[in-house]
Amino acid sequence: YRVVLEPLAENAGLTVGGSIVAFADVVTIDEPPIPDRRGEGINGWLLAAGFAALGIVGAVPVYLWARKRGRNEVYAGGAADAAYGNLPPPGAQAGPPSTVLVADADMDELATTEFVPPKGIEPWEARVLLTERCDNDAVEAWLSGLVGREALDAEEEGKHLSLSSGAKRNELPPEDARLLDRILGISDPYVTGEYDEKFARAWKAIHKEQVRRIGTSNWWNHMPPGNRVEIGGGSPLAFLMMFVFRFVWAGWTVSAFVGALSSWPIAITVGVLFPAFVAFFMYRALLPARSAQGSALALQAESFRRFLHASEGHHVEWAWSQGLLREYSAWAVALDEADAWSKALDRANVPAPA
């Protein structure tokens, strides 16, 4: 700005106690046009494009690494070999089956349609095998599996759910019986609808046991669900991630951070490393890698899920005639196909009580 002082007439000033302490001047300020903001124009666009490219340079290698790291071990051969193992021909010396590595995105090509669920696993385990997440939905699938096995009865009471002992509760394995006792030990029947500290502890105990079983199942070569870094999970890496985000976005820290970026080498380094750091947590879901056995069970579960999804009324009638209606319904809940199975049930000629 250019400042011009124009004095007034003599003695036309501010007086204090008879003494002139300041002259009253007219101040004229010539305001120039507001300059263009720094970074506008073609140079700003080039700068933005350059840092966007740095983000791609940092994130894409992380994605490719995670996709490669998370490839599943699968029995070599066709879809049948992948789902049921590659057995040697009769008379041949048995050795370790040959396997190949398959990315998650390519697993669907090996799945077929199966009319029976996988043998030797429970519905909640099949869900974890497919989603590779051991979360609250897995606990719900565990409960629905108990309903399917007639160890637990579930009845709607308005907006609430009543859980009570089933006819075959005494046939449960000891570990499952102990976990169910923690719920029905509160009350039998137990009615949901309000927060209950005892029920919450029972729920957490079920989840903890699921994580333990999955961790010892040998269905993953590394990073089984529930045993890897989760955001907000209390792990050191999760804590570090939250700290970095707060460091970057907190008000006073942003100023210091931006000041450090005035150095081009530091700016470029951060422009590459920070997107790579974020990409690691975005693509961490690709990192768990199933073993050959885990892949086989996952393919069997996916094949049965496809059957439930495309089921018709006569499929429900067959399941009812074989005494499998309750079990198949539990599998439909666990594999997120309850709606499709329910529609098939509506079209089936099955007695209403069933």
C-alpha cells in the first residue's frame, strides 16, 4: 500500500493539558488491486496434477503388493479339484497335492453350484471363510446355527426377540454349550431389546472364542480374520494410524506441518508416503491369504450360497422332506441369503407350522 500524509492547518491537533501531542493528519491509502492467489493459473493446475501423480505413485504399488500378498493357495486343477482337493490316482504314491496361488477377485471363477452345505464346518465358519471378517455378524450366524440345530429357539415378540432352550440343547459340544449357557443363564427365555451388561459380556465371549477357533483352524496361511490390524481395534498400528491422521488434520499441527512442506524434498516425500500409508489400511482387507484347505471350504460355501440364492419352491420342499429345512434356513441367514430362501419358502408347498 502507498500511504500519503496531508497535514492540516497549524495547531489543528490533539492537545492534552495545553500541549500539542499529535497533529491530526488526513491519511490517504491507495489500495492496489488484490493480487492473484498464489497457485492459481496453469502453474497451480500443474502443481495439483503433480501431487496427484505422487499419490498414485504411492498408492498403486501398495495395492499391487497387497493383492499379491493376499493370493489364496488353491489345489491345482479345475473347479472340482480346487473345492475338494487334488487326490492322486489309485496306486500312485501319495504326496503333497500341487497348489497354485489365486487372487480373491479370481476365486469366483472356481465356484459352482452345490445343493448341500460344506461338511465339517458350521454356518458361522462358512461366513467367515467367505467374508474374511470375524465380526458381530459372525456371532449372529453362530446363534442362527444353534437355531438350525434345534439347540436354541427364537421367537419374535413384537420388536424384540425371545431366545429359549431348544429340544437338542443337551446335544451341543461342551464349548458351544458353555457359551450358550452364558446367555440363557441370565434368563430362559431371554428377551432382547434393552442393553444388558451380562448379555454384552456373553456376546464378547462368543466373539473371542470364534477368533480363537479361526486362528487355530489352519484355514489361512497368514493374517486370519480377527488376528490382524483393525482400525480402532486397539493395536499399536491402529493407534499409530489414528495419531497420524490427527497430526495432519489437527488445527495447530496443520500450520507446523504446512510450514515443513515449504521444502520441496520434504513435500515430495510426504506426497508419496502419506498416500501409501493410507492405501495400506484401505487395502489391508486383501492381505489375508487362505490355505488350500481354507480355499476349498470357501469355494464349497460359495457354491452352496449360490444354490440358496437361486432356490425355488421345490428345493424348499425337498429340504423339508429330508428334515433339513431348519438347517438350511440357518445357512441362509449366515450366508446373507435369508430373503431369497424366504421367497422360495413362500412358493413351496410346505405346511405353515414347518
